[in-house]
Amino acid sequence: MTGSQPGTPFGVARPTSSASGPPLVEVDSLSVSIQVDGSARSILRNVSLTIGRGEALALVGESGSGKSMTAKAIDRLLPAGARQTGSISFDGQDVAKMTGAALRSYRADVAMIFQDPRVAINPVRSIGDFMTEVLRTNTRVRSRVAADRAVKMLARVGIADGQRRLEQYPHELSGGLLQRVMIASSLLTEPRLLLADEPTTALDVSTQAEVIEILNDLRRELGLAVLFITHDLELARTFCDRTAVMYAGEIVEVGDSSAVQEAPLHPYSAGLAAARPRVDRRLARLEAIPGRPLSAVEAPDDACSFAPRCVHRVNECDEGHPELRPLGLGMVRCIRAGGTALTEKDVNHEAHR
Amino acid sequence: MKLTDDLALEVSGLRKTYGSVVAVDDVSFAIRRGGSLGLVGESGSGKTTIAKIILGLESAAAGQVRACGRDRTAAARTLGERRRRAREVQIVFQDPHSSLDPRQTIGSMLEAVVRLHHRDLIAGERRQRVMDLLDMVGLHERHTAALPREMSGGQRQRAAIARALAAEPEVIVLDESVAALDVSIQAQVLNLLADLRERLSVTYLLISHDLAVVRQLTDTAVVMCQGQLVESGTTAQVLDDPQHIYTQRLRASVPGPTWVRRVSATPSILDEGGAS
Amino acid sequence: MAFLAKRAAILVATILVASFVIFAAMYMAPGKPIGALTGGRSVSPQALEALEQRYRLNEPFLSQYGHWLSNAIRGDLGVSIATKQDVSELIVERAGITLSLVLYAAVLIVVIGIGLGLLAGLRPGWVDTSVVVASSAAAAVPAFLSAIVLTLIFAVTLSWLPALGAGEGVVDRFVHLTLPAISLALSSIAVVARVTRTSIREESRKEHVQTAVSRGLPRRAVIIRHVLRNAAIPITTVTGITIASLIAVSAVVESAFSLNGLGQYLIVSSSSKDLAVVQGISLVLVLAFVLLNVVVDLAYAVLDPRVRLGAKAT
């Protein structure tokens, strides 16, 4: 198991799995706005993506880029008063049209795990109650049976003394243990899609590796499709087949995870990769992206959103909103991208020119 | 000149207990003037407790803390002593949102600190000093009138750094100061911190769980695990050739090419068959 | 069970401190009880001395307190200076009315206050707005004012309900206590309704509620098991403390409606410097208040495992 092939660092969920039949999730031209003080504020702009069966797609971006909101839209968890255009379909079904029991069974098909298990799990109910609640309520599984299944699932995420854990309360467990409980419980309904919103950000470094490892094993065993939200390109690459990079409420690049990191097409993806300090050597200077990330509401409709911070900016960048277009094996929303990829070196070169 | 005069901060035999729990157990390290030391550890390792003891927010059960050659282990009794200690060590916290007063403008916050430490300055000179501080951290003159909530996360953290600098301290404790920032902003602040150290010869004690940040900002590093110091050396040594098993584990947990192999080295049942 | 032991110790300490404060306050109050005993007549020095000895008026303060406390523990609260009756008996005679009044008001607070709060919390829109407006107005009305207004409307103008006295028999007592209970409960109903509404709103916004929704639980289950279950913690606490505080306000209402309860008797006895009665009633009221608070604490522990099981474990 040495020397993983370039492009498929894990050797997991190869294109064959996603190529069989139509994709599990299809998001098409999704735009979302919420009402703030009587005026509409744009949150997502024209987001289109697909997730194949058993495929892991990373959604990478900084705060306010819209990555969490995309996951919430897929799970029909947008805040009250949010306006949505475009469509989301799951296994061929229009998600927006689902109501009542159909919506509930859809949500059982789509499991969600959150960043901080401390606040995502009800603190006054026992672990057992939290884990078996959906089974008992929605599928009328008897408590004893549900508890047995919970214990088995806990064992699969590496918690051996499940029976004892079921009787404990969230505050009695460490963050890493609690996130495993969260993962185990989300898998009890046998979902086909896992929405993971920064599932390791609130955890300790060494725990993060364990949780990713568990997620990786489970997704392969269960054939789960995953939408993995993170701010860390490197983490996206270790876990996901493809990576989509979001900026100001829209997708600016999609492609093979390794390609997005090693040969990014969009200047923002390149900037993100270059801005991160490295653990293996000290850089004379970090290639920081100037300015601050724009939120979707601040972004222009008639120019490139990233242009003000971009080292490759030319006048044409301000003369129209770029479309997401195919380039090489990926997609990019930048008029300047093409020919050669914008590697870290190119960015440095242009910046100092 | 004695050897200790060259040390900005010196911690020796530090111990702290909460009831029967030993939070910090016989920890010693030192930072020379103008140096930068990374204090690495995960939650519960005792690194934040050490910061609190150095700042005088907690008292140690045993051991000694010296800054600029002066003992600061016992609580400061007088106002003058407290002010002197403030000029020795300042802190920048992780979350500027909760460490800045939400009702005070950045300008009046900085001016108050300047007034406290430079009583001889007249109003005009104080204002000039505030402007200099803002300039130093890359903020604009218009930010003097801004409230913390009107600024972005990166700007707030710059303001917090300016406040620490206002006391012209010898040592700044950076307690996970860049951990909550977005990647592109984090790089800006890390560059700023490196520049400031070069310009002002200020000493850093960086408390962090992020090994890449430690690499970028420090010369030497110590690693803590469950209250004990398990490894120390130059940052390059500690990160490139970790000796203690805990440091090795931490190092292997950083996402990266090495980590990919480690994670995928765990065989899975359906490794060959792929997903159905 | 360390929790219970700790609560019990705090309970005993609170009551001891309270009893001391009550006794000391009476001791230091202006005017001498000997004046009440003699009724202002001139008495021979021998008779005065006999009175002082009987009521231990010339002993040191701490010794007086010690005697009073040890007797109180045995149920002997002394003898009324005015009526020469046993204070314990006097209290028992009147406790029934106060107890029924406070209980009646408590039921109103729980049913109407929490009920309105639930409605407002779960039904945004005009229901919510009306409850918020009405409760802001009601919360500002002191009990003596609501007593006057309610009497004018329901007793004088409409003659639906009696304005004075406590009535005989269960039904009659219930009818007579209706107006007093409403005026006692009114502002508390408003407070409890608002706290209930706020707690529900706050809890609905919590991330764990979103988790429950995302897992496909029916709305009903999410509201009952997550929103209401968690909101129950602050609601129970505030309701409990509010009800406990009624004990003090009951005196005002009892006077306004001429109810022969403990509160009214406390006021009468204070003005006539009937020391033993004032001390006795105060002690009983404080005891009731402290006990209610203990009940609230226990309820809190039952509802919140973080309190019950200690702050943090691994």
C-alpha cells in the first residue's frame, strides 16, 4: 500500500461507481436569498453540482462562501423565509416537492453531521435516546431492537462499550467520542447520502484523523455518497474524489481533488492552496490573498467576484460575470484560466512582476 | 551580564492542580529576547493554563515565572507593579469577538491603553501614537471610529494585536490567535506577526494546536501532553524528527500526503469491490 | 446523592440565617414591646419586672434568640401579647386561607401563564403579538392596583363575584377566592408567559433542534421532545420562584379583600407590636419560601442531567 497513484490518493470510489446510472444528487442553478430587514439578500448564486452514487464531493470555501447553505438547501433546512430558485433532485425525485412522510423518509436517506457535536446533540437527553429516537419514532422499531442496533453501530465507529455509552449523557463524553456517536446515529437509518459540515473542525488534531478514518471506512463499506464541507483543501484531497471550490455564494472551480490542489484552474483555488502555511517547511513569506472574502450579497452580478483580490486581473474581468465553463478535466469560472494551470509558482511570478 | 538577562520569558518547574487533577506538571521552558516559541498541545494538555499563569490570571501551585529577569509568580500587589507587568507580557486571544469591548470604538480602546502606559503624552501625541499603532497592524485611520462588530474577523484580530502592542510589551502571548481566521486572512495575519517581530524585536509565545502555524511563526517549540512537557527543541527538529510518540502521532495527524497513506493503510472490507 | 446532601445542608443554613435575621430585626425595631404589654398604662415596677421576666425581655440578645429558636423547633412560637393565645394555634387557624389563596394563584399561573407562553412561542403572528402586548401591560400592574380594578369591575359593577371575605365550604371558598387569586397571580402570569415564550423561541433556534429536524423526525416530536423538553428547564425555574414570591405579595391581597390569612395578620400584628406573632408568621413564611425554592432546585436537577450528574466527566 505504498505510493498511492496520483489523482486517486485513496483509491476509493473510482469513477466507475459514479458512472453507473444517473447521479444520486443533482443541484441545478440553485440560487437562494433570505429576507433581511425587508430586502432580499443573496446567499447562493447559480450553484450547480452533482454527486454520484458512492462518490465523495468536497465543498471548499471560506466563511460566508455558501458551502454550509448548499448542504442545508439539499437537506431542506433553509431558514424560514428563504427564497429558492433552481432545482435539487435526489435519485430523480424533486426535493422541493416533497412533503410530510416523503420529506421525512428523504431526510432519513440523507444524513447530516455537524461541526460541533456539543451543540448539535440535545444535552439533556441520553446518548441512547438520541441514537434510537428516529428508529423508534419513524419506523416503529422496538426500543430493545433499536438499542441493539445502536450498540452495533457504535462498535463500527470504534466505541466498544456501547451499552454503557447509551446510558450516558453528552456532557460525559469527549468531543471526539461525541462526534463518533453523531456519525453512528446518522448511519442508523441506512442513508445513501451523508452531508458532513466541517465534521472535524471542532476536534483535536489527532482525533480529527481518527474521525476521518472512520468516515472513510464506513463510506466504502456502506457505499455512501458524501458531500464533505471543509475550509481545508488538503483535507478535501485526503477524503474526496472531486472538489468544488466556492467563493461569494457560487462555485468557481470543480475538478478532481488532487488536480484542484496541485494544478488549480481558478486564481482563488490557487491562492487558497498557497496561503496555507506548511508543516514541512517554513516559508519566507506566505502568499496571502489580499483583501477579505466577499459574501454573496456584496458580490457583483456584472463582474468577476474575485477580481478585486486577484493578481491575474485584467480589464475584461470587470466587464462581465464569468460563466462556469469546462476546461481540461474540470470546470472553472474565470476568463483568464486556460492553457497552463495557475500553479503556486505562477501566482508568485505574476504577483512580483 | 548574566545569562538570564538575555531571556524574555522563563518558566521553571511550573505546577498547577485543580482538586486532584494535575493540569500542569513540572513544566520548564525559556524564550530568549526577540525569540519565538511554540507551545503545542491539544485540549486538556495544560497549555492554556500556562498562559493564564504567565498572565497572572491564575496562580501556580509551585514553580516560577520570570519575565525580563523579574519574578512575576506572586500576584501583583500595587497598581504600578501591575502596569509594569503589563509592559512585560501582553496577550492576543483566539476570538477577538469576545475579547474586545463591543461598545468601545477601536480608537478609544487603543487610546486608553496608551494613556495608561504613557501618562506624560499630551492628547495630540496620544492620537498620533494610536494612528501609528493602527498603521503598524495594517488598519486604516477610519477604523478609529469603528466598533468591533463593524469590522471583519481579520480586522478585529488586527485591532487586538494593536491593543497588545500599545503597551509596548517585551513578550506577546498568542493564544490560538489565528485559529479562528479564514485561510486567506490567516496568511495575512501570520505575515503581519512575522513582520512585527522583525521590526519591534518583540518575543512571541505562540500557543497552538496547528503545527503548520507553529512552523511558520516560531524558532523553538515545546510539546505538551496531559500537563507534561514531552518534547522540546528547535521547531524544525520537533516537527521533522519528532522523538516522543505523542509528537509523532500529532505530526502524523496533519492532513497531507503522508497522512493520506496512513489513513488508507487501514484496509477496508470492500477495498477491492468498490462501492455498490 | 451528594447533590441532595448539599441541598439539605444549604436548606438548614438558610433557615438558620433567616430565623436570626427575623429575630434580630424585631429586636432592633423601634418601640418597646413592653409598651404593647402594658397598653400604655402606668404599672408598678414589680409588675413590670414580672412581665419582663415572663417574656425574657431583660436577658441578653443571644440568649433570647436561643430560647426562641429552641422553642420554635419544638413547635412553640410563644404567646401573643395581644390575645394571650398560642402563636402556633393562631398561625394554624389562618394558614389554610393563605395556602388556598397561593395554591389557587399558582394553578392560574401554571395553566394560563405557561399556556399563553406556549401559544405565543409556537404560533408566531397575531397570537404572539397579542400575548406579548397583553403580558407587557399586565406585568406592570402591582397586586394592590389589580385588586382595586378587579373589585370595581367584577364585584361592584357586574356583581359576578364577591369582593370580601373567604366564604364557607369548598365551593363558596373557591368563589370568594377567585378575585383575590386573580389579582395575586396577574403580573406573575404575565412574567411566566413571557419567559415561556422566550425560552421556546431560544430553544427552537438551537442547533440540536435543527439536528432533530434534519433526521426526519415529525414536527410534533421535535417540539415536544426537543424544544419543550429543554425549554422546561428555565420555565420550571422561573415559575417556581415566581410562585414562591407570591407568599410575600399575598399579604397585600389578603388585606385588600379582607381575608383572614397569615399575611393580613402579619400586618395587623406588626402595627400592634405583637412581637411573638410577627416573628412566628415571618418564620413560617420564610420556611415556606425556602422549601419552595428547594423544590425548584430538585426539579431543575431532575430536568437537567448536567446538574444531576455533576459538571464534567470524560
